[in-house]
Amino acid sequence: MSLIKKWRMIKDAIINNENKAARLCLMLIAIITFAAFANGLNNNFTNWDDDTYVTQNPYIKDLSFEGVKTIFSVYVSAHYHPLTLLSLAVDYSLWGYNSFGYILTNILFHIFNSLLLFVFLRRLSGRLEISFIAVLLFAIHPMRVESVIWISERKDVLYVFFSLLALLSYQKYITNKNPALKLLSISFLFFTAALLSKASAVIVPLLMLLTDFYYRRTALIRIGLEKTPFFALSLIFGLIAIDAQSGVEPNLWPFPEKLFLASYALNFYLIKFFAPFYQSAIIPFPEKVNQLLPLKYYFSVLLFPALIYLVYKLRSHRRELLFGLLLFIIPLLPILIKFPIGPAFLAERYTYIPHMGLSFLVAYFYNYYRRKSEIKHNLKNPLFGLLIIFMVFLLVKTIDRNAVWRNNTSLFTDIISKNYRVPLAHHNLGNVAFERGHYEQAIPHYSRAIEINAAFHKSYLGRGLSYYQLNKCEEAIDDFTIVLKKDSNNTIVRQSRALCFHKLNKPVEAISDFDKLIEMSPENTSLYNNRGGVYLSVGLYQMALKDFEKAIALDSTHISAYNNKALLYEAVENFAKAADIYTQIIELSPRFYRAYNARGIIMAEHFGELNKAYNDFNKAYEINPLMHEAVGNMLYVNLLKGDTLSACKYWRQLHDQGIDMTAHAIAETCQSEM
């Protein structure tokens, strides 16, 4: 056998063994990553964006052609990400409102991303060990929890999925001896899908340039022509993102301070990779003292000369070092240039791609140290033990962090324990109490949010509605008035304030609010009915009748308007007309027991129709056996008819149901028969 044949046999054996090892690595990555996040499958939806994206999102409920068209034409939560909405719509069709399915999809996408990253880094470094260690560090890191377990962050795992596919296609394109434009076209399609998942994908062309740098490509004109369509599409989606967020109040900081905030953010994300302690879903912008930021923000700029020195000192590793550092920095650029909308200055989800760069560097230098030291077995490598300990630490931290996102209470309590001055966290805890009907408990949470930030208008609304539910109308009106100064077209608040004015016997103010509401919604039947109720309460019967009839004209089945109209005729002592309207109500809604009871009272008291009255009271009781008033009315009818025996039957029935009847005129007679 010739030496050439022997070499080919050895080469084939090595390749086959490497492929087996690669398949084993892929399997281990998938299993360990799933294990890291599996306990998060029991988590619930949160009231932080999950309501906007899923539980109260009408767009994801329609997967018809028209529904999909709508998905591709709307902004949700000040973002344009139709593919994200489409993926949530598919989940909704499969799972409904079962949070398990949505979280499972997120975890699966994260696993896919980890496997794609493994393939990319293996091709890049040519080292199985580097790619395996790097991907495992990235995949099970607790800073991934926010992107994976938070249902609303589907956009993160989805855009990274398509971004990695775009990079893999591009990598294959530039590493082929005869580059095929087909691969570049496929990369462009995946890039488009990434942008349709989240605007953050605008950084992908820069990552392609970074890949060019790693592969030492020097044909600048060709490189520029290749990237032109990518950068053009990035610009278009960047403009769309700006338009989507145009209606949201931005986080504005002076340029010099923005530099210090940006440098601090880089330090923060770098440190959190190696020491992920004191994690918090919301880290607010710093408070200035005497117009100055805390000192640590000014010292944070020292990171840049430190990194420059590191690159200079390790110049034999410059290519790998620059690749890893730039893979860390480039994805953060859109966030650092324009701080995102919302309450968070720093967020764990922003590290999803950046930590890939740091993971690569750790794996690269670990492999370099092992090879330089000529350590053949990892067990003899002192760094191997540290690496294992660090990975176990990350795994345990991730499992623990998943539990923080279990529900609203655990999430926002954790935020407050780390950063008390986050009004959104207090506000959302107030929402939790409000949704459970614990209005007294909700008010202190809303009040704390307002104490921290007096301009946090959401909490005025929540507190006002809580006061309203507790019938504390004066306090509710104060909060509603503050909300209406900010948003005069808030119909829920204005209507609640109008009803509060009505309860406090302030008809002028109530009518003024209803006038404004009707001006905004002239076809809303309930508004006419409610305003008519105010007119009725102050004796303006003609105005009230006009409103009730308008409500009925708009909706001929509006039972409440009919009922109020009947009450109006009772108030003007037109009992025959009132009885006729109650008959209309019964025809429209045969189980509206109060109409039977009201008509029965008119029959008994004003027309002496005792049998008809009894039948009405009896029917009301049949429909609602808990209507003690109807039983009492049957008792009185029997008394008027002189039927003491039947009257006592109803007397005893009420007595047995715990209603005190001892003071009743026939109590002695009925008690003696018991």
C-alpha cells in the first residue's frame, strides 16, 4: 500500500471520527440546553408585554389570508415584526392561552440557535473543542433566560435564528472555491426574514463584514458590492423602526452623558458574562445628583484603553480577539446609539448575540492554553476544572432564574428587591391585585409607583379604577382628572369619572363628561342611557326620555334603556305606560326577573290586580330563587287577599333563609304555627 493511500485512509478516519464527535456535541448541546430551561415550561404569561403580544392581541387570532395581511401591515408595541406575530399566531392556533406551548417554542428556537452557532464556529475556528465550549457557555448562561423564557421575547430567538442562517449561508458563500451567487441570495432571504422578526437584525451586514475580516478577505470592491443590498435593506427597516416608535416618548440624554452611559453599558454586559449576579429584568436609568452621573459611569470609559492595550499585548491573537470583541460590541451598537424605548436602561435580552463573542473568546483561549501547555487530556488541565465549575454554576443560575419569571408576582417582586425605584414593577403588582379583585391591596402599589415618578400616568388610572371599584368616588375623580389632562380622549376614564360624579350627586359635571363622550362616540347606546339616568335623577324627564329613546333607536334590544324608561314613567306616575314597557322588556328578555317583579308591584299597588301581581312575583322567584324581594311581595299579596295561611308559608320561607321576620305584623301568628 502506497503512502498516499495510507494518508487518505488516515485522513478519512479522522474526518469520520470528527463527524461522530460533532454529532455527539450537537446532541449534548440540545439535551443540556433543554435541561437548563425545562423548569420554565411551567411559567405563566406576565402582564408585561405578554398581554400586548398574546393574551390581548387580536391579530394573532386570525390565520386567514386577510389576517396574515393585517399582521404584515401593523405595528405592535411600537415595533414592526410580522414574522414574530405570525409565529405567535401559529402558537395560538395550537395552544390557545396555554403558556406552556409558547415557552416550549422559545426554548426550541434557542436550541436551534445554539446548534447553528456551533456549525458557524466550527467552520470558523476549525476546532470542535472551541465551538462546543463556546456554544455551551452561550446556551446555558442565565443572561439568556429573559430572551428564552419571556414569551414576548419571541422576537429575540426568532431574529437570531434567521440571522444565523443568513451568516451560515454567507460563510459557505465566501469559503467556497467558486462562490455561487445562489448562496448570497439565500443569505439575503434569511436576512430579510430576520428583519421581519426584529429590527435589531440591521447589524447582520456588519457581522458579515466581521466574517470577511476573520477570513482575511481583501477584495474590497467585491465585498462592497456584495453588501450593498444588505445595507440598503437595513436602512429601509431602520426607517420603519423609527416610524414605529415615533409615537413613543424616547429616552433623551445629552450627547456627552450618552457616551458615559454607553461605556457603562459595555462594562455591565461584559462583567455580567463572567459574574451574572444580581440579575434584574429592569435596570433603570441612573439618577443624577447635582446634574452629575454617579462616578462609576465616568470611570467606565477606562474600558476602551484597556481593550486597546489587550489587543496590542496579545497581537499574536489579534484576529481572534478582534473578532470576539467586535461580535460582542457590534450587536449592541443600535442600543448604545439610541437607547431603547421603555423603562429599562440595561436589559439581559440585549446580550443574546453579544455574549456569543465573549463565549468564543473564552473557548479560544482555553483551547490555546491547552495546546500551548501540550496537555493531551483535559482532566490534567487546571483550567478544565474551573471551566466545569463555571458551567455548572451557569446551569444552576439559569434554572434558578427561570423560576423568577414564573408569574407576575415573582417577577416584579424580584425587580423591586433589586431596584426599588422602578415604577413599572410597582404598577404591575398593582395590576395583579386589581385583576384578582383585591382593590385595597392594589392601591398602595399604584401609589408607590406615583411616589417614584409623579408622571407615571398608568398608575393614576389603575388607582382611580381601584377607588371606583371601592366606591371611593372623590379619590377616583382626582386620579381620573390627572389622567384626562394627559389623555383627554380616554373614554374609559371619562365614563368612570362621569359615573362617579353621578354617584356624588354632581349632575352638571356628570352630564358634561357624558356630552364629551357622546361627541366622541355618537353611536354608543350606553352613553345615551347613562346620561339619561343622570337627567332622570335630577327630574329633567324630557331630556332623560329623549336619551332613553335615542339609545333604543340605536339598539332595539337595549334592556337597560327600556328599564330606565319604565322607571321614568313611574316617576311621573304614568303607571300604565310603565307596565307596558316592563311587558316589552319581558318579551325581549323572558328571564329578566326584575321586570316581572316591577310589573307585579304596579299591578298590586296601582291597579289592584292581585292575581296578576302574584303571578309576576312567582315568575321572578322561579327565575331567581335568591330574589327574596319577590318572596316578600308574594307574602304581601296573600295578606291583601286575606290568605294568612299562604302568607305564613312565605314568612317561614324567608325566616328559614336567615331573613329576620320577627318584626313583621303577622310574626306572632306565623310563629305559633311553626
